[in-house]
Amino acid sequence: MTDFLHKSIPSMLKVNAKLYENNTALSYKKDGKYFDLTYKKLYLTAIKVSLGLKKMGIRSGDKVAVLSETNHYWAYADFGILNLGAVEVPIYHTDSSKQVAYILNHSASKAIFVSTKAQYVKLLEVKDELPFLEFAVGFEKFSKDSLLEDNPDNLPDNLDNLIDKFVPLINLWDLCKEDPESREEHIKGIQEIENKIDKISSEDIYTILYTSGTTGNPKGVLLTHGNILSNMFYTNKKVDYAVNEHDIFLTFLPFSHILGKTDSFYLALYLGAKIVFVESIEKIAVNMKESKPTVIVSVPRLLEKMYSRIFDEVHNLRAFKKNIFHYGIKVGRDYITAKYLLKKPSLFIFFKYKIFEKLLFKKVKKSLGLSDFKFFFSGGAPLDLNINIFFWSLGLFVLEGYGLTETSPVLCLNTVSKNKFGSVGTPLENTLVRVSDDNELLFKGPQVAKGYYNMEYETKEAFLEDGWFRTGDIGRIDGDGFVYITDRKKDLIITSYGINIAPQPIETLLKRSKYISNACLYGDKRPYAVVLITLNYEKIVEFAREKDIKYSDLKDLSKNDLVTELIQKIVKSVNKNLSGAETIKKFLIIPDDFSIENGELTPTLKPKKYIIYSKYKEKIEKIYL
């Protein structure tokens, strides 16, 4: 494991706190101003958290959960837990109290960090169901009494009753407070923590990371320090060591998701780079302009929104500038298509591209705050080919990759020099891939997890004895070693005629329309496929204005005949690209978009189809009548 520079994640920070001690590790915005935290300060703060947890009885091997939005406080908690040899259990901040209770109980977590009053109240709501939980640490300064004061978090009406179920609570800063009368003991404690860090092995379990659960209760994935370290090492090697201590990562993905945790957090710290936390998802564009990042780890949804926003702004330009932009993008697309798809970039196309690169593309990048940008890492779901080529046309390279929670996460990755649109790239070094008899992708490598926590049957099903991991994804490998994902194995639709339909490519075609927000194909054991569609109401309202449609609310608008005709035309257009068996015969417009809050999307915005189908079961049944 010496190839990966460090034995453990805490060891990584300990070394880099000396190597890059005055470099900015974390940057966050508060009250309109950015605050920077050096590598040395981050390390020392984490040590204080470790000392506090140790006083509270946390020992090596204990499980400690974190229930929070992505922020700099999570970094303190993260390393504070790991320094002790304890196991971190991340929880999505959007999870309900019942989901939180399931994870805390399944992992037998002894303590939990919570970000806000609202997150803490989730514990109160299920206090009677938490036999293992001993105490909570709050990132915010709040107490039992303050819960009844002004509540910006829209706390529940029955809070008075819940207060009686008080979970022992300590503030993060009180946890870290040093006793001035025991300075010698404090110094001794620091030495003990540093000795613990040195003893953590690459084979030790670092986290129990619960999957986002698209098919039922989440499974706790057992990841080691070595899993993560090897993944970071080979990921950076894959991109020719293009990322270094001079880079700036703009970070917004959930740290309860492996892509956000490994590639937008640990990878930056591994390389001595700077992490800038966004204020919120809504302010990504603003924070991007302010921080001028060089690397962004993203999911397709962000790129789709950026794409739409750029074209919306162009739409408001004067005709001359608008025409210049669209022609420039056409030149860019022609160049990228010729170079990467046709492999025949002519000198004439190259010359035209260079002109627009100087006149247009550099200005667009500058307006976004991305003048010195290197690339996006994109994962979690497939990115629309049209959008991907658009960003490459601008010189904003999107490196599509593939991985799972069980693989730390990266298995495959495209690079700037070795890229095939539509693929997820080639495997990382030391990672093997093969296709099973039923076209399932299997991988083997140092990033593959130990298994699932307390789930012996599920572990044996997915993790084979010879080290191969069954991904559950259907795919293929081309002659150049590029991997293509066709669909999730469990998502495959088998009609009553025995014909297999892969829903993902069809759903992607539908979502290319600016009027469609989400699409879910349905048709297993049915004679034909139907689709559930949610609307992009911002664009539908514009459409209604253009057509002078009268409506009382958005639900009423979704039922309008002209809107139905519009969606019918889109479906008909998509059907032209499908085989007879794949053709969408009918569709259902869902009035409300799918959301994380309603349990219909995972935190990385993938549809939880089993929930969506069960929720709209009666309406689906009527479609087939």
C-alpha cells in the first residue's frame, strides 16, 4: 500500500498538514465573506474533535454517524472520528427520521453529529427506537431550551412533546474546548491521538456507507482506508497527474455519497489542493464565478442546468450576437465530432474552431468563472451526448466515469486524451473488467469493498469468492477497452412477449426536451411500454404564455389539452428513434416533479422507480385499460 503514499486517510491529512501547512485546505462563505482554513488548522481542529470524542467514550472500532449538509464542519467531524480508528457512518441530510433510525440501529452507532436543529429533532422523533445512541454533537450552537425559540428550520408543531425525549447534546465547540488547568494532559492526549493515527491500517474499515437505496432498504457498504486511497491514486494517475496542490475544487455533492466524499473532498486533500464549499445548490453559479475553480466533481443534473442557463441567456441577446453564438457552437460541435467521433479533424475545421475559441469560447468560460478550468468529473448517471459535446466544444472537458458505492467509487474514466463519447471510459490501472453470460459487468480491483455490514446473504450475492464484484449493470466492452453501460440489470423491462427493453436510453431521449424534467419508463410483464413524465414548469409556463393558455395553477396546466399535445409530439419524435418493441404507446403526465423530499429521487437525483411505480400504481393500471 506504500504505492499510495499513505496507510490511512487520517495519516494522509497528518502528512499533508506539514507538507502544505500554510496552503488553504477549506474555504467557505459566511455572511457574504469567504473564510479560509489552512491544512495545519484543519488537522489541529480535527485532533481537538478526536480528544473530545475520546473523553465522551468513543474508542477504536466504534461507529459514529454524521447527519449533515455538505459543509466545512463535516470535515472536522470526519477526521475527528477517523483519527481514533472509529468508523464513520454518513447519513443523507434529506433522510426522514425513520430512515435515520434504520441506519443508526443497523450500524449500532454510539454517537452522531448533527448540523441543525431540524436534524436533531429527527432524533427526538425516533428517540425510543435508538437503543445504541448515547449522545449527539451539534454543529450549530443550540440547546434543549433553544429548540423552543425562533425556529428557522420549520420544526414540527409537536416539539413540546418531543423535548421530553431529549437526546444528550453537546456543542461542537464545547466538545473541542481545552481545559487550561490540564495543559500537560492535553499535550499528552494529542500525542496519543497521533500514535493512534500511525497505527491505523489500510485494511481497517473506514466507513459504513449506506447506499441511497433505489430498490429498498439501503445496504451498509464496508469500505477500507486502502479502498479509498487506491482509488484516489489511480484516478489521478488516469488523468496523467493533471490535478495538484495548485487546483481549486468547487464542492457541493453530498458527503454521504461516495462520489462527493472521495472525489470532491478526499482527492483534493490527498493532493494538497483547495476545497471551496458552495453556499447552496441554488448559488453554485454565483460561487463558481467567485471561486474560479479548476476542477468540479458533478452529476449530470448540474451540467444539464448549466446548459439550459447558458442557452436561456443567449436567447435574450440581440439577434446578431445570438447568431454568432449559435454558429460558433456549430463550429465547435463539428470540430469535436470530427476529432473524437469521426477521428478525421480537417485543417479547415481546426482553423475555424481556433477562431471561435478566441472570439467566443474563452469569453463564455470567463463569464462562468472557468477561465483556468481543467475538467469536470461526471458520474452517478449518464450524461446526454448532446450536452457533453456542447461542453467539450467550449473547451470545458467533461470526463465521464463509472463506479458504485461498493467500488470507492471509480472503476472507469474517460480522459482528455483518451475519450469516447457515450462510453464511461476505460478501467483504472489495476482494475479488471469482464462481461458475464447475461451481459452483467463484473469488476475486480483494490477499490472493491469488503462487503455489506451484517448482510451475509447480500454480500455473497454481490461479492464473489474470487474477488469479482457484480455491479448489477448491463454493459459491453469495445475493442479499445472502453466500457459502455446499457442499463441497470434490475431496471430492464421484459414485456409479456419476452422482449427486453433498456429504459435508460429511452428516458434520456425524452429528457432532451426542454419541456420534460423527468421520465420513467414502465412495462415489465406488460404488452408494451408506457412512460411517466414530469414537466419542466419554467418552460411549460413560457409555452402557456406563447399559446395564451388560461390556467388556475400548475396542476391545472399539466392537464391542458395543448400541453398534452406538446408532450405527445415529443414522444412521437422519440419513437422514431426506437425499434417497434421499444415504442412508447402511452404516457402519463405527473403534476408534481419527482423530488428527494418526497422519496422519489436519491440524493444524486436518480429516480427511485420502485417508489414511483408504487405511488402511481392505480394511474398506471388505468393506462393499460
